Amino acid sequence: MTEMSPGIVQSHTGMDAIEWNILGQTYVPKAKTDDCFSWHATLPPGTFVPPHIHPDQDEYLYILEGRFDFLLNGVEAFGEPGDLIKLPKGIPHGIFNKSDQAIKTLFWVTPTGPLYELFWALHNLGPEPDPAEVVAISAAHSVDFLPPGKSK
């Protein structure tokens, strides 16, 4: 069991100086225990996370900068700085940066599950990874991407 140690993770650092390139987005892990995993994410303009489901995790985003567009269980929504986005386990959701600026947010999931390992598996797959490979890797780590056009 991984327990949390007290302390401050400075704004410009993450765990063990890790910085992942996940499909053109930058993820910096901030804290990880068996119960919770958090990371800072920067999504450049035009990037997105296609509709998917976390069958065993609740996911949250606290938006720091920019405007996110979401597809939440088939319904379009948006979030801006200061908003908390709640994505319950089993609910399909997609996350999109349709703006012309980078978006910054703090993500966290509970429980941690295999998401930390998924990010290592997706790190630096290249500028145009094979979508089937991304879907297969993600499914092996308990994140299920939905077929194109399916959001519910």
C-alpha cells in the first residue's frame, strides 16, 4: 500500500521530475497513493482526449487556465478557470481544447488503479500514433475508448 507523505509539491515540479508527453499533451504527476492520483496537464490548442470511460475510477478536473469543451454522457458542456468538473466512473466523457490557447488543469482520479502505468505506456508514442494501438494500450489499463460517433 502506498501512503502519502506530508509536504508541498512546488508549482514548477512533479513527482520524481517526471513529465509525460501524452499524445501532444504534457502531464506532470503531482501525487500518487493507492487511493488517489493527481497530475497537472497542459493541453495545447486543438488537442483532445476522445470519449472514453473509466469503469473503476471517479475523475475530477479543476480548471486553472483556458476553456475546456466537454462531452459528458452525450451532452456538450464547457468549463472555465475555477470550475470543478466531476466525471463519475462508468460515465462516457471526452475533453477538448477547441480554443487558440493552451489549457491548464489539475486532474485527479480515485482510486488510482492502473492509470499511472497507462501514462508511462502512452508517453512519447510519437506525433501520429496508431489509434488502434492507443485504444488497446488504454483498454489494458482500464480506460475504454468509445467508437467514433458514440458518446453514450
